[in-house]
Amino acid sequence: EQKRKGPGSVGVFNEGIYTALRHEQSLRDGLRYAIEKNEFTLHYQPIMYADGKRMWAAEALLRWNFKGDNIPPDVFIPLAERTGLIHDIGNWVLHRACIDAAQWQFDDSVAVSVNVSVSQLMDDSFIRSLDRVLEGSGLSPQQLHLEITESVFAENTEHVLKQIQAIKARHIQISIDDFGTGFSSLGQLHSLQFDHIKIDRAFVQKLEEGSDTIVRATLMIANEFHCLTVAEGIETAEDAVRLRAMGVNCLQGFYYARPMPARELLAWYTDN
Ligand code: C2E
Ligand code: MG
Ligand code: MG
Ligand code: MG
């Protein structure tokens, strides 16, 4: 514990805040150059059909190595959103993921699933970026899924609808990510025509404490809207058995595989 006295003394409490702010400032500065310094990589996590044997898709998850530390996306993605860097970063992710997926040697039906921030989706240039990336990579649009969180429903519905329609017109599929944690209404779900619903891992991990009701309700909604369902955060064989029995279509979690670099994915796939 530091207790400096005299001019410039800020006290223990303020010093903590000061350090945190310095840290955030340093991350913010670092983030600006992360692309050109090659500090980003994508890891991929398999999403399995409920039988647990076949891969349905692989989710691209961004990794940032900054000054030797791995900064979690839950820390730097919100920062990228606040600073507007998310557009360049999001484009980098989309580009990298489509190039990787175009080179995969799996069954052609295996898709790559890319997380898209709401502000990225709402940007007018987003659809142009999509077209450019698809053309540049040669990836079939049917092999691309975009994951959008439920917070999209807090936005101007008209513009969301326009963006979603442009995406769907390209035969790209859309997943609602972290379903159940946000504020979507049934009416919005209906008008927005999503393809898949990803049930947040918070519910998967609390099945015993009553969230099986939420999972069942979600499955009914998905069924009504002809959406596929994916359960996130499958960590044990027991989780897998239970969600499969409930009728979830696809399963994702550490039980099957952790996110891994692109080159390891093929080896993992052939070994499994
Ligand atoms: P998400 O899209 O819901 O991704 C799933 C997160 O759960 C990933 O965390 C993944 O590593 C983790 N996960 C998967 N299976 C399990 C499991 O069995 N148990 C547990 N405890 N966790 C599991 P990660 O990679 O740290 O990413 C966190 C969030 O950051 C993502 O949540 C997503 O919202 C965001 N994110 C990551 N990459 C990107 C990106 O390229 N663009 C955008 N916009 N957001 C991203
Ligand atoms: Mg996701
Ligand atoms: Mg999720
Ligand atoms: Mg999440």
C-alpha cells in the first residue's frame, strides 16, 4: 500500500482509479494500431449438430495480443465500439474469417459464424463491406452466418429492417446471439426474420435452477418462427445430453472444443 505525502499525493483510492484510467487509455491507444501491428488473430470454435458428431459451423472469435497480454474481447470490443474503431476492426474480422473459411477443407455446408456489433451493422457502409469481402474471398454467402446480439432491438427498427433485408437478399444467414439476456419482443422477432437463435450460456449453466423453463420457451418461439436453435456454453456431457433431449438443434461449448487457431481446426476435425 502506497501512501505518498505532499504535493501530488492522490491517496490510495484515487490512485486505483488513476491506474485504471491509465490502463484504459493505454488500451485505447493500443487498439488504434492493433491491425497494422498484426496483433489480432481469429480463433474458431466448432458448433456441432446436436448429435455431437458433425460440425454445423465454426464461430470466429477475435483475440488481441497487446504487449504480451491477451486482452479479452469483453474488454476491448466495448472499447472499440466507444471509439468507433469497431468499423475497421469488424471489417478486418469479416475479411479474415471469410478468407479462412474459403480455404477450409470440410464439407461445403460448414459455415463460418462472425460476430457483428450493432453499430457495425447499422453503418451504411456495412453492406458494401460484405459484398467486397464475399467477392474477394470467393466464399459462398450460404457459408456465412452473422451473429447479432439482441441489443439490435433497441435501435431504429426501420433501419435495422433495411440492413437485415439487404443481408438476407444475399443469402447470408443471421443468428441472434446471447438470446434471453436482452430486450427483444416477440413482434420484433417476427418482423426481423432471423435464421438461428443462440441460447445464452447463462441459461445452459443454470438448468437446475429453473432456467430449463426459459430454454423450453425459447425452443417454442424458435419453432414458431422456423429458426434453428444453438445452445452456447456446453461444458459437460450432461449438459449435452440434457439440451439434446430438450430438442436444441446445435451445441457449442468447451465440452466439444475450445476456440482454436484456424490451422488447428482441420486437425481437430479430422481427429474427431
Ligand atoms: P459470444 O459471441 O457469445 O461468444 C461466445 C463466448 O463464450 C466466447 O468468449 C467463447 O470463448 C465462450 N465460450 C464458448 N464455449 C464456452 C463454454 O463452454 N464455457 C464458457 N464459460 N465459455 C464458453 P470470448 O471469445 O471471450 O468472446 C466474448 C464475447 O466477445 C463474444 O461473446 C462476443 O460478444 C465478443 N466478440 C468476440 N469476438 C468478436 C468479434 O470478432 N466481433 C465482435 N463484434 N464481438 C466479438
Ligand atoms: Mg457469438
Ligand atoms: Mg453468445
Ligand atoms: Mg456473449
